[in-house]
Amino acid sequence: MSGDAPERQALVNLDAFRHNVRVLSSLARPAETMLAVKADAYGHGMVELAFAALEAGASSLAVLDIPAALALRAAGVTAPIFAWMHAPDADFGAAAGADIDLGISAEWQIEAIAAARASVAPRVHLKIDTGLHRNGASAEQWPGLVRAAMAADDAGSVRLFAAWSHLADASPADDAVALAELHTAVEVAERLGARFELVHLAASSAGIRMPEARLGLVRFGIAAYGVTPFDDESALELGLRPVMTLAAPVVAVKRVAAGHGVSYGFDYRAPTSTTLALVPLGYADGIPRAANGRGQVWIGGRRYPIAGRIAMDQFVVDVGDAAVTVGDEVVVFGEGREAGGPRAVDGSAVVPGSAASIPTAEEWAGWAKTIGDEIVSRVGPRVRRVYVADAAQAEGETWVIDDPEAMHAFGVQFARRLGAGDVLVLTGELGAGKTTFTRGLGEGLGVRGSVTSPTFVLARTHPNAATGVPLVHVDAYRLDGAAQLDDLDIDFAGSIVVVEWGAGLVDLIVDDYLELVIDRPRGDTAPGEGDEGGDDGAAGDGEGAADGAAGDGEDAADGAAGDGEGAADSAAGDGEGEDIDAPVEPRTVTLYRRTARRTSGGTGHE
Amino acid sequence: MSGQPLRLAAIDLGAVRHNVAAVKALVGDDTQVMAVVKANGYGHGAVEVARAAVSAGATWLGVADIDEAVRLREAGLTEPILAWLHGTEATFDVALRHGIDVGVSSVAQLDAVAGAAQRRDAAAGAARVQLKVDTGLGRNGAAEGQWAAVFARAAQLQSAGVIEVVGLFSHLSNANDDEDRQQLSRLDDAVARARGAGLDPAIIHLAATAATLRLPETRLSLVRLGIGMYGLSPFDDRTSADLGLRPAMRLEGRVIAVKRVEADSGVSYGYTYRTAAASTLALVGLGYADGVPRLGSNRAPAWIDGQVYRVSGRIAMDQFVVDVHDGDVAVGDRVVLFGDPADGYPAVEQWAEAAETINYEIVTRIGPRFERRYTS
């Protein structure tokens, strides 16, 4: 980098991405989340996004082919990696050696794996074509493929693991037919003696709108990048944040008279005397020329039209009489530099699509007659990917919490910040310390009954005799969606509500809330280890089970009644020294003040 | 099949040399040819194309920005290089260190170049600058109202021995011949005014490929050869062959799966294509992440084994389907999206039309997963 070239930047906000992964993975739960990072993570950068996805709740990754999977392994990813498009001369031996899960569509691929004679038998996911007519065995080929895989499994060259397919998203009826065909294929295989540990079908669209297609695992892709898979609902409406912001500075401005032509062919002529701003991004950088005459960009708080044709390296913006100067940042699409997007003077989020809002990749897709996937994945190589996080704002405070005692004490202290009507979402993986925090919070608030994980009661109300403001502790882990959260009839206005696993749900019910994100400091553990490692695996498995046991005991001991569903406990809790949700290593805790960005009152998902 | 990558951009450097030589012959000895290799040589590979162009008679190299210029220098290219699109914080130290001519559009940029020149060893001499004037395109280049100030400051810095103004240039809109001639006359005016201010730029240039071919009076001392060097036509109504040019890029994928389906089978997302009869579908491992534009869905051509078919259904991120009807197609077969029509391949212009754009955008935006292989 010479420092002399135009500053073309794709800001990739990893906090926004992690938010989306959390939202989607909580929506899919109990289905696992596989995050697609193919095509260099849709143009965002494969390695960085892969680690962020695993931090935020994805348990596996999907790439297109074996070389990409090997690149992820080389970067240190230890989580399962799935690759399914294979060249005729694909290196299956290397894939097996790197423990790559392989999608298999044809018998020749089974044979090629056997021929590679790897020392490890790779897990294979057999693909059935359920109507898309791309990859995948046809119904006629399926029994042969299953038999070949079973024989190879017996011979020790593969491990038969999963059956899967991919939807056409043509219509709900077509997708229902495809799901039925997948079930039929699984039955056919089982009659042949095959056993699958996993069946998967849904990508982003079905993962969000077709719960019956989630099965054991959802392969989320585009939605995690903050781009909608739908044409009738935006990512913002889905509670997702744009991850990529494409920006460059104005490199020249000039005042021209009415009638002045602009760019090739003079398709545009200034209607009045006006100011033209030159932006050093062109179609070589991914600004689609098909958006000529329609594209808009955002400069200093408002949108302006692109004037004239988009060229290879640059385009011109007609900024009218605005005081735009060289160096002003031009945002083509995305969230911008402010977490949650630009805000109006009163602090509220600007209305999506309005003149004050930054265009989305989805809007650019409309202008260029394509889909947002193509807009983000084709941002060009001269654009530098810059990885950013939400800026530390006034409310973006961060704490480092060393151990369970400190987490408890932090909860006690934090109680002073909360009052009736406050909603606090706790976000962090299993074992992050959410329940320990809440126990401290309960103590600080002086509520009755000791706080434990409410996993099996969904919500537990702890009355507060002193203030009359109860603490309502919700575990959204097993909620099916916002509607079910709504059904709990929580008195949000009169309570302090703490919601574990609430990202992506709460913002559909309330307008403003606080979110505490509990993370391991980066670099503290090998990335990916969190989902696989002994400690956390045990903790993860244990939370449900151990809490179940604890919960049973507590329910029996419950004396004082709360809401009758999850009574406030009077006993237990204190004695359980071993809380499996206790943080066993330092955590970073960050507080965000969130504003829901709904455009309508609907819950949206189903 | 072996050795053939899944995604291949085959670049014929012989075609590049042919095209450069043809244009060089057209413009004659008095006009130099600048090979424009910005945006990674319009997707063809900047370094390889630059070397081929130089071997065929190009004496200048042109790029958009200084990063691109430095890459050419680091690859060992020693010809003069002009770069004209700069960042707002550009100091030009790197440009000067690498002996890159800086295209300058404002007094502020002149001052920045002067600053870099003064920071370096005096023995390095004056910084080479080419002044860019806007003669109507409304993009870069000093607006007419700024000419006097730019020329005056340039003359002042030149007489102080800090910079040397070696060139003066502008860029055409190609709106029509009349507009282009008006721009030429404004450039003549700018040259006169620069001389009046005490400057004497040796290299005056205006024409890119289109004007080079169509308006001989715009050729001046140098022409900037971009799209034509890659063998593609800048005109709607003239083909490469009409212009005596040979397309340098052939874009290939491979069939990665073949299946026989019944009549009325839906294909790809949204089932926007349905087979008319029982048919064979070939899956090709190329998608829009590779630069195959999604707007080409159901419209663009694909050549397989000597037959030209049509993309069937939506182009996805990594793959598309071709209905080959009863064609005999097998896994591993080459699929040519476009190449030289003289060899029987579809023209890139067919892809451009299908994607509602121009040939420039198709070749420039091929994706990073393509392997480029060079032949002579």
C-alpha cells in the first residue's frame, strides 16, 4: 500500500456479524447452525468471518470446495468444515487428512475417496436432489449412492454421517414438496440399512421461515451477512444488521453550470448549476454498472444520486448545493460507522429507505436488477477489507471479569443501573456466566429467592418486597420465537426483565433494551475450541442436564409463589457451589444500548 | 481433464501483442502508445499484459492509482508509468520513489507532489507531473475555472526546479463525435493557456481506444490504449473482427455434474426455467462470485463441445445449469462462456448484452477464484 491510492474500504463489522449469527442460531435452536463462509465469506473475508461465526454460536462452517476447507484448517479452524462441490480431480485424500466433512452427490466421489486411501475415513453427507436440479443424486441414483456409501463405510474408507439437500425457494408449496422428498429419501436409505446422524436442508430463507425444514442443522449464509434472502422483507425487518459498509472519500468536487454533461455518453446533464463530487469507486470495485441512472450513495447524513454512468474506477455524485468537500466519506451501502446506522438528531434510528438513511446492499440489488448476495460478494480486490467492531460509545462500556466471584459482584453492582421497565438481554455462549451474573443482580436488587438458570421454566419471577419491582428472569433458549415470548405475558413496564439467549427475540417485542455481551477475550483460547473443547463441551451438555436436576430440586423446594409457573425459590441455590454456568476464565463484558429497528409491529418470522 | 482448473481465464498474450502492434501501425511513428492496465489489466493480469504490450511497441503504461503503478515497478517494468486517481491523503512520496508520473488535477495535488519532491534527495531531480484538465466529462481534471491557478502554480514550481510538467491530458466522454471534437478544441485551448503560463508539456494526450480508432485528429502525441488492447470493441456497432482486433480472454469452467430429467423439471432457484422435454442438464462450477453476472440468467450463452447452449435458470453464487437437451455431455467437459468468435466461441459482448452492461465490465469483474493462464 503506497498510501497514495484512493482509500476504498469495505468496513466489515464483526459485532454486527456476531449479532446476526446469534439471532439466527437462537432462531434455529435446537437445530445446530452451520455458517456458510464460501466465496471468501460472500466477499467479507473467509478466515475472519469463520472465527467470528464460531464465537457467536455456529458449530460448523460450510465452504464450497476442498481447497477453501483446507485454507480454513490451515488458518487454525478446528470446528467441523463442510465442502460439497468437487472438481473431477479433487484432492479427497487431503480433505480426509484434514478431517473435512464432504458433501457427496455421485458414486464416483465415493470411489475417489476410497482410491485416495486416506488414513482417516472422512464423514460424508449424501446429497439428494429434491428439485433444484443442480448437484445431488436423482431419486433413481439415490439407492445406488446410499449402497455405495454403506459399502465404503463398511470398508472403512468413509463414515456415513448425514443426508441433505438444498431448496429452490420457488414457493412454499415447492419447498414443502422438496422437504417431503428429502424425508422419503431418508426412509429409502434407512430401508436399505443406512443410518444418518444428521439430516439437513434449510439455508437462510427456510431457516427463518420454514421451521419444519430446520431439522438437525440449518446452513445459514446470506442472512448472517445482514442481507435478506427474501424479496418482501428486509434484513433490518428481520432484526439483522448489515455487516459490510462500502465507503470511499470524495476525491474531487467541482461546481458546474446547468446543462453540463457528466461521465461517458453524457447520459446525465446537470438540471441546474450544481456541485459534482467524484468518488473513486467503479465497476472494477464492485459498483454494478447495471445500476446506472438509479444508484444512490450517502454523504454526511443524506442520500444523493449517482450522476451519469458508473465507470471502471469512479462515479460522480450530484450533491446539489450541499457543502461537500474533498475527503468527505461517501457510503455506498451498509450501516456506516455508527453502530445500528445513522441516527436522527433526537437519537432515534433513521427510517430505512428515507433520504437520511444509508442505502442497503438490498437496495443496490434492486437498482442493479439482482440480489444482495451478488452485491456484497462481488466487491472488488482494490477495496481493502477493514475489520471493525461497534465503537465504544457512551453506553458501549466494557469490563473484564476475572472469575465467577467477580462476575457475581459485577451483577450486584449492575443492579444500580436498572429500574422498572428495563429489559436486559444477556448474550454469551453456554458457560459464559450469564446465570452467575443474574444471581448477583438479584442479590443487588434485593429480590426474594435465589436466582438459578430458568431453563426448564422459561421464566421465573422474583418478587421484591422493598421496591415492588420484580426481577423476571427469562431463558429464551427453548422459546420457539417471539410469539412465544409474547405469550409469557410478562409485565415489561412494571418489572426488570433479564432475558438469556434473547438476541433476535426481544427486539421484536420491546423498542429499547440493554444487551450485555459476554465474550472470551480474543486470543485467550484457540478459536473454535469453545464449541468443541472438553470444558465447554461438558459445560454445554451439562447445562441442560445439571440444571434440570437442580431445577427439579428447586421446584420441590419452592415455597413462595411467583407467577405460578416458575415460583420464586426460597431454598436451594446457595448450596450449589458448582455452578456449571460459572465463568472459569476471564470474560469481556460489553454493554450496548439497543434500539429495535422494526418497521412494523409484526413479529415477522413466521 | 487433469491439469485443467475448474475455473480458467486463458489469456492469449499473442492477441495482446497483435492488438498493440495493430494500433501502433495505425497511429504511426509520431504517436506513442500507452498500454492501460488499470484494474488488474481489465481483469487480464496487469503485469503479464504490460510486458506483452511493451514487447509489441507500447512505450508507456497507464494505471488508475499509485498502488497499481508500484506493483508494475515491483514486477520489474521500467517504462514510464502514469497514475491519475489519488487518495485524499496522498503524499506522493511512494510515487516519486518509484519514478511514477503523477497525474495532477488540482493546486492541492501540485503542492503535495512538490512537498514530496522537496523531502527527497535533491539529486533525484524534479518530480514528473502531468496536468489533467476537464474538457467536459465532469469527472477528474481541473475544471476550466481552475486552469489559470493550476498552470500558474505549476509554472512557479517548475521554475523553482521542484517539478517538471511533462504532459497535459484530458479524457473524452464518447458521447458523440461533435462532443468529442469540442473537447479536443478545449484541450487545444488548455495547451495554449499552459504555454502562456510558461509551461511546455511535451506529451499531450486525449484519446483512448474509441477516439484513437474513430477520430484520428485526437491522437496527438500519445494514445491511451485500454479496451482495444484486450481485443474488445468500444463500439456498439463494430465487432472486434471489424476493427482487426483479437479478444485476449477466453473464460472457461467445467461440467461438474450431469443429470437426465423429465419434461417440465424446474431448474435452479425459483424454478425460472423448466425443461420443455426430457432433457440433460449440465452443472457448471461457475457463479456470480466468479464474476458470471446473475443478470445473464436464462439469457447468456455457454459453449460445450462445439455447441452453444444457453444458461438455464438462475445463475447462483457458485454454479449454473445448462440445458443441453440430448447433447452428449460428460463430467469434466470444458465449458466456454466467451472467447474469440473466430474460434467458434460466444463473444464477450453476448454476455454483456445479457447482463445489460458493456464488455469492459464483464472481463474486468471476473472473480478471484479464476486461475489465469497465459499463452502466446
